[in-house]
Amino acid sequence: MASVILAVLPTVAAMLAHAASDHAERFHSEFFLLEAFLLIAVGLMSLQSAAHLYVSAVEHLSTKQDMAKLARYDPLTGLPNRLLVREAFQELFSFSRRSHSQLAIHYVDLDGFKAVNDRYGHPAGDQLLVEVASRLTAIIRSADLVCRLGGDEFLIIQSDIRHRDQAELLARRVIKQVGEPYEIEGAAVRITASIGVAMVPECGIELDRLIACADGALYMSKAQGKAQVMLCDPDDEPIHGRAVA
């Protein structure tokens, strides 16, 4: 816009000054006045076009950013989804290698969620998922990541681990906090969480393999009962499980 103004104003000023001077030719002044006003009109239209293009560009970038965010975040809970987890995992894994630490992949599944969803309806189920997401976010550190895989399944990537007991300790905290009562439709509702954990790089370095390993441990924890955590070994076999009150 500034370039249009700088280009038009001096020329218009010169034309008006020239039109105001005395000339012997007939209609000389009127001709320069007409040219000046035409140039002003063209300049104003250029400014309007530039403003329109600017607004359109800002709207396009805003829409693009919104779409990028929607592609990486769960619309219900606001947690990262699988796409963002894949991107974040590579960064966390690179950091763990530099710091000579480990990661833990926690596969969290809610016990009893379907019964609550069936009894109170989907809106109540959605509310419960949002509250679970809030509790999980409050438990983890800023360097960790929690995401919603879909349904009532969540994934936590725990970083900067020096001993596998740290992973089990976090899993216990998750089970304890998720197991606290919720108020749904005016009633106190309780659910529990079962967790399978895969250590990185002990159980691999590829995210798909690690998730599968953690999912296998989760399956075994559910087979042992509710509110348990199990860790899998490098062969995708859970090495131990323990009930958590």
C-alpha cells in the first residue's frame, strides 16, 4: 500500500501544480486536472485491491493453521492425536539418545467406560473423556506427552527415564487419579484404567512396534483384572504385572 501511495502522490501533486500554472494552450490545465483525478481513482482502486488481497491472504493463512491444528489434535479433548504423537516421538527419542535416558510408552484403556456411556448417553460419555484427558494432562510433566488414540484409549509418552520403576510409578499415579469419582448427570461415577507399558529402546525404537508391545501388555493386564499395569519385554511378552489400588 505504501508503495502505491508513494508512486501516485508525487505524480498527482506535479500534475495539479502544472495545471495551476498559466498556459497558452486551450484546455491544457483541464487536461492535466483530468489526468490527476484519473490517477487518483486508479490509485484508490489499487489500494482497495491490495487491502482485499491482504485480508484474503490473512484468512487463508489462518484457515491453513486451523486445519493443521485440527489434523493434529483430537477435537473432543484437545489432546494431540496419532499424527502429532508420531512427530513428537521422534523429537523425544532423539533427546533421550542424547541424554542417555529412556522413554516409556503407556497404553491406557478405561475400564467401565462403555457401561457409563450406555447408561447416561454419549454426551455424558464425552464429558467423562474430557475429564479423564484433563486428569492425565495434570499428571504428566511438561516434557511428557499424552494423546487420545480414539474411543476410550489414551497414550502417554514418558521421557527422561533413568529406571523402569519410574514408568511403573507414573502408571500407578494414572490409575489412582483416573479411578477417583466423577460427577456425571448429578451422580458419582467411577471407572478404572488398565495400562500396558513398553520401554524405549528396550522394546524397540519404532513407534508402531512400541504401541503394539504396550497394547499386548495392556491386554494381559486386563486379563488379570481391572486397574493393573504390566510392562512388556523386548519379545512383546509382559514381564510382570501388579494390581494398583
